[in-house]
Amino acid sequence: MIYCVIPPELAGELYDKMVEYYKDNPNVSVIIDRRKSERRHGKATEEMKNRRETRDRRRARIPGTFPETAGEAQET
């Protein structure tokens, strides 16, 4: 199922148009976002958000040098 989520500010303008546009596609459901606030609250949430933005998820490269490959040896 695919949800086409319309923000409440644009619901009056877009909802009917999007329902008409997707009426022939049974895999799409048009809905209006009715959430009032974030699910997470408090200081811990702000700290988690800051940590998420600055964290690099890639692994650090192994320190050191790599041995020459056969291609590099032929070039010199």
C-alpha cells in the first residue's frame, strides 16, 4: 500500500484532486496528515536528534598503508 499524505494546510486544495488522480490505482490511498506534534518529547529527543545529525555511520578506515597491486607495479 502506498500512502499519499497531504498536509492539513493543503487538504482543501489538494485532497479531492489527488483522490481523483489515484482513483484507478488500488495500491494508493490518499490521506490527510492529522498529527499535531512529534511522537517523541523532551530533552532526550533533542539530544538524540543532535547526535544523529553529527554521527557518521560509515566504518572508519583501517589505519596503515596498503600493499602495491600488480597494476601499480607494472606502471613504474
